Amino acid sequence: MDPLHPLYEPYDHGMLDVGDGNLVYWEVCGDPRGRPAVVLHGGPGSGCAPGYRRYFDPERYRVVLFDQRGCGRSLPHASDPATDMSLNTTAHLVADLERLREHLGIDRWVVTGTSWGSTLALAYAERHTDRVAAVVIDGVTSTRRSEIDWLYNGVGRFLPEQWQRFRAAVPGGGDVVADYARALENPDPAVRLAAARAFHTWEDATISLEPKGPTTLYSDRDETAMLARARICAHYFSRGAFLEEGVLLREAGRLARVPGTLIHGRFDLGSPLETAWRLARAMPLAQLVVIEGEGHTGGATMKEAKRRALDALVAG
């Protein structure tokens, strides 16, 4: 049985000029008088997908979705090597989110995010706590350098053959993510595309051991989207997501009065449960929901848990 709400279409959309020559695509769905909520997609650089809308009751939510800088329908696109990546940092995305809230005339909203989107949700909520009504995040990560090192190095102990191919696909031998970041800035388009494919093949491998884990979730996208996502991911992850190490966990006490739900798969190999557990201890009004038998990509049980958490915020 499908655990989500039926798909519905946006009633408004546009391109927001956020400065620095960047235009961010946004759309709003559901009830214009409903409870405002914003969706922060993963990646970074994956872009929003229509399926994100289905977690929200269209008769009770006013749902805002947008493509973060450089990906999806936002411009300039990171697949273009001329796009200046120095203008794409976590601080820029937090500021873009706040500009979007003001543009849409929203006072406070429910902030939701998946994977990288959970990191961005935390960064935004800790900076603009008075604008956050609740937090619902899944596949929880704070994108610490230690978490990045685990995803692109540590997991290799479970997948040595796949990791060796990932390591060998780009020149270097030092920091593998930094090597990929350089390769994805190479002037030769063939080098950039080969690096993007290898990057996504590794990410697919990290979820391949999960129960019911898809095998081509990250690599099954067109070349333009693949180039943008890999370039943005490597740009962020080679620089610790432009965050002081551990800052989001250290400052999670700022969210002590923010209600919410943290949803995480027990078998999440790429983003182990520890981060969600530590975060929940600092957020007494937030519930940690551990999904047994599922991983980072989740399944029907995780989807239902997220939908239920969002439904509960507008119940009655």
C-alpha cells in the first residue's frame, strides 16, 4: 500500500534573484492558506523532485520546494564549467532560504530535509530559530569532516573492490574527495564526465548493501544533472561543507525549544545512526524514530514515518 499522499501540482512558481548573479527556482503547492513548510533536497546538488510533495497533505500544507544554487532549474547551472563555485556555500544557501521565506511572505515554517537537506535544515534552524515552527528530517547528517571521511573512505572496508575502482578513477592519492573536486573542475569535458560517473557509481555502491537498496539511484540521471551534482558534492565535501567541524551538533542546544522528528534507518551505512542519536539528545522536544531494516534511501516504513510526522503537525 502506498504510504504517501497523491501527487499534486504547484499553484505558483518562479525564479528568485538571490544576488551574485544567481536565480533560484521555487514552487509552491497545496493550500495557499495551509501551514507553511519548506523542503530542502539532498545532494547537495540533487535538486527537488515532484515526489517530495507527496509527504504533505495538500489540504493542510502550503509546501515550498526549491532547487538550491547550481542545480535543478536554478541558474547558473553547475554543469557549466564557467559557473563560479565560490558563490555556492552553506552560508549562501542559508541566506537564499531566508530570502525565499521573505519573498513568499511567510512568518514561520516547518523545515524539512533529507540527507544533505538535513544538514542545511540544521544550519538554517540554528541561525534563524525564530523562523522555524518545527523540524522534520530524515537520513540525518551534520556533514562533519569525520562523516565525509567515513562515506568516501571508511565505508570502503565493506566494499574494497568498489572503493579501489573509485580511488583509481581520478589521479591523486591523497584526499580522495579533494582529488574528485579538482577533476570536476578540469577543462576537459571528458575528464569531468568520467569523474562524475565514478563519483556516482561509488555512492550507488554505498547503498547497495541496504535492504531493498536501489543500485542506480545516484547514477541514473542525465549527464547535465550528474555533472552538476558531482561537482557541487565534491565542492562542498572537500571543504567540510564550509562549516566549522562539529558546529551543528555543538550548537544544537539552540533548538531545545523546537519540536520535531528525526527519522533514520538502522542500516544506514553511509550516514550512521550516531549523528541522529546525538542530535536528538540535544533536542528534548524532538522524537528520534529509528527504522529497523532500512537504510539511507529508506523504504515504505520510512516514508510512512515521515508522512505521519508531518500529518501530526497539522492534525486537528
